[in-house]
Amino acid sequence: MSVIQCVHDATTSHWLMISTIGCPTDNVNVYCSMQKWPSELSFHAITSFLKFTNDKVVARLANVSKQDGGSDCGLFAIAYAETLLRGLDPVNLVFNQEVMRAHLIRCLESGVIGPFPVQCQRTVRRQYVRQHTVALYCKCRTSYVRGDQMVACNKCHKWFHCRCVGLTQEDFDGLRKDKGKKFFCDTC
């Protein structure tokens, strides 16, 4: 199933768009008008939403043209989504930022989202600025976030969120204090 989703990164107060269109299994493209990676917390939400199946996901930061200033990221995220829905690649377009807001208002008033105004088309040598392979953990198949309480199975050595395997805070504290105590996942 292909996905297009606008995402608000609360950590950086920034909008971006993700998509699995044209991606191999367990890959996701990130379209950010500032060409920045989503925060750790935002990427965790993305992996939770997309329900990846393997132990890792490849995230590719698309080489889209950058916005001027810092306040139009939401407009760009919507423009990227609309462009992909029309079967085009946002990497090949330079949007006309000066008229994007007025265009979106007209679209919302008319009830029809149309193509965003483009300054020019471009051809890039690299479709992606960066690529990262991110490990996924637990039976929920999400990325790690610093501070998550996780426990490793003593047999398969896979890591699990305490909340996902039903460990209470008391159980978790007991495992940390007494190294002789063992934890085994449901599979083991």
C-alpha cells in the first residue's frame, strides 16, 4: 500500500511530507522544504504509523528545492503531496513560494486542490540528499527514542518497549537492579 502523509514535527515545529510511493518495501521518502531529517520523536511516530515489518527501514531525504525563510513549510508539504498525487516528482519542481499561500486559499475556498504554481522545472543529479538506515525494535516495529524504557530478551536478544510487553515500572526496576532476573519475549 502506498502512503502520502503530511507530518508535523512538534520537536522542531516544522511540517514535512512522507511517502512510500515508488519505494521498495520498508523504505520511506521524506520531503522537507528545509532538507532536514525529522526529529527522533517524529520519526518514531512515522515508523509507528507506517507499520514496517522488517528490523530496519531505509529513510531517504528527497532533494527538493529549499524554501526561503522558515514559515511556509506547511505549504510545501501540501504542495509535495498534491504533486505526488498527480504522478509527478516534487524533486523536479521549484515552487513559486510568493503565490503558494494565495493559491492554497483559493483551493480551499473552491473545494478543489489544484497544482501549485511552479517557477520552473529542474533536473537534479541526485534524487536524495541523504539516506539513513534506521533500526526498528519491539513487536510494534518502531524506531528507538532516547528515554524509552526497553528490555532485551535473554534468549533472542531483541529489544522490546516495556509498555508493549506488559512490564510494569516495578518489573522494569526489578530487572535493572537484579541482573540474575531474566526476561523472555512471547516468542521465546
